[in-house]
Amino acid sequence: MAIDGTWTNIFGSILTLATNGNSLTGTFQIAGGSPSPLIGFINTDAEADPAVGWVVLGQTGTVDGVTSWAGQYYSGANPSLETIIAIWLLHSETPGQPGITQVGQDIYGRTS
């Protein structure tokens, strides 16, 4: 599928995606960090610009936790205009505490 490949955001995070039907697999790596595996889904029934979502377990930044992204893949008129725009939730674990959930947005551009 067209979303397969490598993507980066303005912070230097690297996202690699591969599809198998409507399933996504790959890795997520923050700038200067180690890759963490990801799993997710893409709406293969969409005629264009499908919804997409994925989850990463492990270190995403300076904390351990679970991060999930939900957004949309935009195919654009040519490969240089392809983007993935997604909202993320990062829940970090705090022993003996309820933990903290942060919210943000990423915009990824294709690098390969």
C-alpha cells in the first residue's frame, strides 16, 4: 500500500510502516533513540486518504509508557506532498501514582 515506507516529523522522529491487508507493523524511533516496535491498522476500505492508527510500547521520549496515534494518511498529488497527520496520547507510568497522559500532534512527511 502507498503508506509503506519511512516517514519523519519535524522533531526528527522516524516512523517505518509496512502493511499487510489492513494491519500495520513497523518501528518508531525518537531522534537519538532506539527503535520501538509498533502495531496498528489502516482503513483499507477508504477510497482515498484513509484513517490510520498505531501503538508503541516502550520508551518514547524520556519516559517509558504506551503511546498511541490516530490520524489520516494524505496521498497528495505527488510523493513530496504525502503526509500523515496524527494526534498522539502518551501515558507514562509512575510507580504508586496514577501516571500522566500527554497529548500532542505529529505531522510526518515521507522520506522513502
